[in-house]
Amino acid sequence: MDHAIAHFSYDLTALRLEYKTTCDALTYWRGGEPAEQQFLLEKKQEVFRALAEASFSDQIWH
């Protein structure tokens, strides 16, 4: 299987929404492929890191 790599640019509002929808997807997980759930868990961590970094950067500049 080929693995596609994609890069996205989000503003802070979109990043927050991405985090919320990922959390919701995990909260209301109905089962299925365990790999999908694992992907969501990893995505949640990465998006949280991005939010933390954006928050920290915003504090430095303001």
C-alpha cells in the first residue's frame, strides 16, 4: 500500500475545530478497525501539540 503524505495549514480557529472533531470522533467511537482508532489517538496528540505551540507562540508575540 502506498502511503500518501499531505501537509495542511490551519489558522487557530480551524486547528481548534480539528481538535474538537477528533476528540468527538474518539468519544463516540462505534468500533471498527483498531488502526483507525489508533490513528485518531495519534492525531489528537499531534493536534494538541500544535495548539500548545500556537498558544505559546501567541503569548510571546503579544
